[in-house]
Amino acid sequence: MPKSGTVALVGRPNAGKSTLLNRLLGEKLAIVSDKPQTTRHRIVGILSNEQGQMVFYDTPGIHNPLHRLNRQMVRYAVDAIQDADVVCLLVDVSQKFGAGDAYMLDLVAKAESPKVLLLNKVDRVKKPELLPVMQRYAANNLFQEIVPVSAAKGDNCDRLLEVLWNLLPEGEPMFDPELLTIHPERFLVAERIREKVLELTTEELPFSTAVVIERWEEEAEKDLVLIYASILVDRPGQKKIVVGRQGQMIKAIGTAARHDLEEYLGRRVYLDLNVRLEPGWREDRAVLASLDRDVDIGTE
């Protein structure tokens, strides 16, 4: 019988969950940034082969939530822990163990599913430093397997997949084996634009920005997609940063995003970006609902 099931990738912010998802799928699905709280939804990635189908949940990093948006993000991650057939806790071994790591252990312990500990970013530490970390986590007997990996470089990811296939239940595929994800293009395009905002703007800004697709038009005879999108910001000062002096920053974001989108969509893209001031949007139910509208398939 083929294997079929779900695997939740959970951990603190910047543990490398999205990088690992992309590595295991062999394609870029989730956006990646060195800034925390990049992932805001449960991103579904689908790996299908002769062994069966493995459905990954890439989740937001678990943190102390200060806004409605953040509480929603943490809820997505906690729900994934409860829903998945296998739970993978990612730990950044280049960081010291702290209260957040202890909290993650308590959270993962509540899951009834098999658990795997992934010691990520092993390329950043010396091998002797790994042993005490492994001993600390092994002491509570929570994990069926402990796998050191480097999501960025791909080290030991083949071994990880072996472990996960062994732990998945038998069953028929949940989705069409041709699918990489269940998310519609509109959502993935908005995410790729937001990735460029994260790359090009300052440290404090990413927490306060979001991207909304306002209009999407296709001109098939020209092989052209016209995308009109808004970057939401919290305060007038943030709008100044995103627009930049004489519009240079918004132009740079637009150019980088357009190149990325043309490669992703395989078509020419006309991208119209504007910056929209939405004070307190992270607490606004209506704004958050509009951001969620395109996440799931069938809502295109």
C-alpha cells in the first residue's frame, strides 16, 4: 500500500521551516526571509512519488502574539500540530536554548502523533556542539527520531524523508499527484511580492506590511498578466519608507517582484504597485479576512 499523510513543520520564528519545505519539495513554494514572522498562514506543500503522498504544513513561527494577526498566526501553527499525522519540531542549533524552546517542547508534547526533532542549521555549528543539544532534547523521550539537517544546504534531507515515509500511515493520496500545493495563484503572487518588500525594506517594517491583490486581468493573446496590488502599511512614516525618495524603493520592489513573477507564471507581467495606509490593520477583522480570502483553493 502507498503511504499518505500530513507532516507539520513547526518551531520558533526563523527556525528554517519554509527553507526546509522548499528543499523537500524541490521547488520554491513558500517565501523565505531572514526576518522573523515571514510565514503568516499554514502553507500546504504536496510531495507525490512512487512511495505515496506526503502533505506538508509549513506554519508560522510560534511567538508571543501582540496583535490579532499574530494570534491568528499562532493558532494556525497550533492547529497544524493537532491535525498532522507526523509533527516535526525544527530547532535552530546555532541559537541557545531558551524559554521559547521550552514552550515549544510543551506544545509539541500535547500532540498524539509521532514526533521528529529536526536540528536545523547544523552547517553553522561545530559537530561537538551538537551532542549536548541532542542529549537535552532526547532526555524527555518525546521524539521517535532526531535528525540533524541543513535546510539551506540540503544536508541529511534524504535521511529525513526516509524517516517521514516510515512514520506516515498507509492510504490513498489526499490530492491530485500533479499538484504542488492547494493555494491559488493570487495568494502565491501576493506572497512573492511581500517577499520583495521583506528583502528590500528595513528591519521594523515587515511586521507592519501586507500585500493585497486588488485586480487581476489576463490578456491571453498577448501572453500577458496585469496585476494591480497594494502594499498595506500601518503608519505614514512606513509609507514614506516603502515609497522611498522620489519613488525609488517602490520602483525597486516592483522591478524585483515582476522579474520573479514572470519566471513563476511563465508569462509577461505588468505589475502596478501602490502603497495603502491602513492604520491598525493587524487588528482589523475586515482587513485580515480580505487577506485570508485567497489562501485556499476554490476562493479564486
